[in-house]
Amino acid sequence: MIKVLREAFMVTGFVFVMMLIIEYLNVLSRGEWQKKLAANKWGQYLLGSFLGATPGCLGAFAMVAMYAHRMVTAGAVVATMIATSGDESFIMLAMIPKQFLILTGILFVIALIAGVLTDRFLSRQMRVDVDIPQGFEVHGEECKHFSAGVMVTQWKNCSAARGILFAVLVAYLIALLTGQVGPKEWNWVRITVLVVSSIALLIVTTVPDHFLEEHLWKHVARRHALRVFLWVLGTLLVVYLANLRFPQWQESIRQKAQWHWLVLLAACLIGIIPESGPHIIFVKLFADGTIPFSILLASSIVQDGHGMLPMLAYSRKAFIKIKLVNLVVGGAIGAILLAVGY
């Protein structure tokens, strides 16, 4: 049980610091490059695939907002949602970093092809009336450079949010350095987590109050961190308790091919849920060697974390159509790869 808690804290901590960094870089970029790249169709497919491959759901949110403004096509959104794995990207980075990089590359290629084919053959069927004046909010002045005096003033009047984030990150760094969480030996994984955690600490120490309150505290810490921890801990506990009650269940799935087809079906159907969390079980099963790569790939294609949630507000028809395309693509590719032994 202690091992489960340590793994949950390690994974959640890594997810948290990566979210802080991605949020910071996204706002710092001000989203201007997105508009330029979306000026032509191929740029849209490349943009969608790239934003989807970026860990987390911010890229998916940006593309959905651009679709609502009719800046991009449905095919570009399909590409985004196939490429994205939502917050599970951070989980995979923590648990299976090498396989995650391979998976991301494959998803990028599939996303590009699927986006092009969607607009080429399904443009009429995918057409829906979406035009809502709501975009991806970035504040151009939030991450501007400021003087050391401003930073000193901010710390003299330190907000509760800054103090809590600073204390949590320092505690996490100490736990990493002392081996309480993460790998016991000094390997590239431990070093990488230490580096990104230190960068996150630097961001929390220096960013303006408004950015810290609105983005790092309200969006990352309050909205995501606890949810990620509960899903990770819940998944690890389910696997741990199942191993205690049925010690051979993973071995049975691993050795019996017919079980793989049922798990593939479950992965695709669960992927329809517009939420980060339920899909972590397939990441864990793959990391343990219980299921083949084809099932993880199918799950990653169909699911998009909660990247499609804003689409429900814009158009339920668009949500259903895009989800159906991704379900067909994920199920077909997963079935083909599983049939040939992958």
C-alpha cells in the first residue's frame, strides 16, 4: 500500500509540474503563431496534430475555440483529438516515457492523415452550424518581464496561492532528492523530474500575481491536481487490490488472446467519455505488460481527455460527429494491429 501511495504522489507531482510549465509557455506565446499557421488547410492539420500532441488539454481547447470561430475545419479538430491524450500524456510521460514518445509520433501521423481524409470525404457530413464568439483566452501582459523590485514586493505581500504552491514544490523536490518518491537510483528519469520540478518552482517564484492566481492556482492546482491524484491513486488501488484477490488476472489477460479483443472494445467505448481519468487503467495495464500496444494506441486515438468538453457547449452535433470519426479510426487501427500481433 505504501508503494502505491508513493507511485501516486510521484506521478501526480510530475503531472502537476509539467502542467505548470505548459500553462506558462502557452500564455507566454500569446497564441499568435496558432493564427498564422491556421491560415491554410495543411497548416490547420499540422497545427491540430501539434497542439494535440502537446501534453494536456490546452491545445485541444485552443483548436475547439478556433473551430467555433470558423478559423479551422472539422478535419483539423479530428486531427487534434486523435493526436491528444489529454492529461494522460503526463501520466504516460511519468510511467512509460520511451513508449510515450513512440506513441506520440504514431498519433501525429495518424492525426494528419485522418484530418485530411475527413475534410476530403466527409466535409458535407461533418458540416454543422457553430459560430460562438468565444475563444481561447490568453492575456498578453501576464508574463511580461518585470523588475526584481516587483518580485520582492510580491514576496513581501505573498499570497496564499503562491505560498502553498511554493511549499508543495519544495516538499516535492525534497522527496525526490531523498528518494521518498520516484526512482531510488540516480537515472535519467529522476534527473528529468528534478529538472522540470525546479523549473516549475522558478516559475511559481517569479511570475506576476495575476498569472499565478488565474492560471497556475485556479486552473492547474485547483481544477486538475486533485482530480489527477484521485484518478491515479484509484487506478493503482484497483490494480493492487485485484492482484491481491485474483493474483493471476493480469497473466490471464496477457496470455489469452480473446481477452484482448474485449479489452480493446472497452478501451474504445470508454474513450468516448470526455474526461481525463478513466483511460489511466489502460496506461497502467500496458506499463505492466498486461495488454499489447494496439490497445493503448486505440485508447489514445479515441479518447481526448476533456479536450472535447467545450465542444458540447458549442455544438452537440459536432461533438458526436467528431467522436464517431475518432471511434471508427481508433477501433479500426487497434483491431488491425491486434490481429497481426501488436
